[in-house]
Amino acid sequence: MPLMLLRPLLAYLLLFAPVLAENSAPVQPLVSQPIRHEVEFVAVVTPPYHCEVLKVWLPLPQSGLGQEVGEFEISTFPQDVKPQFATEPLYGNRFAYFEFHQPQGAQLIRNRFQAKVSDVRWSVEPDRVTIPKVWPVEVTPYLKAEPIDDAAEFAEVLHTIAPQPVVDGRNFVTAMDWVETHLQYDHVNASLQADPNHGLRERCGHCSDYHGLCGALGRALGFPTRVTYGLSLYPKNSPSHCKLEAYLPPYGWVSFDISETQKLVKSIATTAELSSGERERLIAAAHQRLRAGFRENSWLLVTRGTDYVLAPPAARPVRVVRTIYAEADGRPLPEPDPARRDQVEFSWMTAHKYTSDRPFKFPFKDLSTLDGQP
């Protein structure tokens, strides 16, 4: 990047001196409404003709806050391949790794497991967010600045969000508001890679473009952030969905979903059956839920972070892993986008079935969830 373009951004960031505070006692989120899901996930990978070695990395969800994951039942067809299990060291993402030698036609990988997933509500109050004197070691990888193509534009957006360069939890909320206001959801013009440059340049994209850009803004504002990918545990064309997490003491890692909130708000605004007062109330409730931090019991966290080396290593580092990553003789197979109507050829595709132990509401579609109803 030319030095001329870097100067506006560097000048702004150098002024952005953190306000240090004593470490506050952690505030625990509310974990409630657990749902037990039976998950059957299948990846069908089609290597090119005369492929010598097909390699596939399948990310595995792990137990943690708001989710308990059972044992995996993994099988392959037609080749019977036993996976290797490995954890990449940077973010701790875990993978089942497969090698298919001289594969003849498509290869199928099936994973069955159970997961108990709960709603998680952080109740963040932005003016209570503090900056520690020393960030915990485990969050330091998430402070690294994202490479930005247009540094002048990025610095201008930062100045719009935070005219006074002081680390403040309210600035992170303003960054989310800016992304929701300035980006449009687009099924076609999207990076699928949580690329902040795509969102900044095109002002549109998928969920990952929203959260990749907001994550880059959050880091520039002084907060550790990370993109997270997971499975939506109900029928939809594309099983994966991206959210954003920010480390906001004393709340710890907090999950946010800007793109789904934006779609919900637009749906409320165009629902003729609602009065203007009801629309205003529901839109305010949707924004309050976003800003307070919320993760639903129908989404299972699978991977965290961007730009890392897989385990075992692939031919190159990955930006993100949405559902699987695959290479044929060292060449990455292209990512499918099942949400695109015009895409009919795929090097790999997923099939998925989810069975829950009881009915549940969809918080980004069911307006009753905005009235505090589970």
C-alpha cells in the first residue's frame, strides 16, 4: 500500500490512545432456552478427472459457552477413509482431515452428532465497557489490524464513527450502526471471505462482508474482534452463517449479528399490518437486542477467526472455513454459493438435516421474540 494512502489512517490510529482501566469483575451472560439438536451433515466433494489426491478439512464444533457438543459419528463413501483429527494453533479451531487417493468420482463425508444449544444474552451496556491495562494473552491475535486497500476511505469512516480518538464502548456500537446503515445485503456481489475491503468498496455483500468490515473497524477502534462461522440448525440452502464477536470487558467475548438484524428491521418497516407505533417499537427492540449482544439457540458455533494455517497444513493459509475446505492435487476447489440462483455447477456441496427435541422460534423472523418471549 503506498505510504501516501497509509498516512491518513496512521495519523488517526496514532491518536487513538487507549484509556486504560483496572480490570473489572467479569459479567456473566444469561444462558437459557436450551434446545437439543440432532445434526446430520454431509459434504459431497467432486474431484477433477484423474485427481491423484483429494484432501478435505471438515471443521468440528466444540463445546463452549451456550453449546454442548456430543461425539461425532463420521463415515465416508465410496472410499472408506478414516479421518485424522487436529487443532490449528492460532485460534484453536478443530478439524477432521481426509485424504482420498486416486478418487473415482464424487466422495461423500457424513458427520452425525448431537448438540445442545442455548440462547445467550450479554446485556451489554456500552458505557460500562472498560479497557484493561494489559489485554489477556488469548485475545491478542484478534487485535491485529486488517489489511485495508483504501486507507483514506477507511480513516474517513473511522473519523465519522469516532470524531474523538478515544477507545469507548459506545464507538463500537456506532460502528455496527454505520455498517447496518451503509451496506446492502446482496446474494451475488459478495466475497464469502469476510473481506472488509469488499464491504468498504462495494457497500454490499453477504453476512461475512458485514461482519468482516465491522470487525476491521472494531480493531481500529481498539477492540479485539473476530469473525465466527457456524451452522444454522434449520433447513436453508446454505447451512453456514457468519456472526461477529468483540471482546468487551467486563462482558468478555460478545456475539453480534448485524446482517440478520438489518433484514429483520427492513421486514418490520414494510409490514403493512403493523401500525407506525408498533413498527417503531419493534425496530427499537431489534436494535437494542443487537447492541446488547445476542446469540440464538438455532445457530451452532463452528470456527473463529480469519487468516490461519489449517491443521494439518493445506497448500496455503485460509481466510475462513465456512463448511469445509478442499484441495485437489494442491489446488483449492472453488467455494459454492448455494444462495445464488444462477450458480448450477459445484465442485462440492453440502446436505444437512436437523431434528430438534422441541419447537423453537426464529428470532430474526418471529416478532414475538422482540417482546421478551422465548
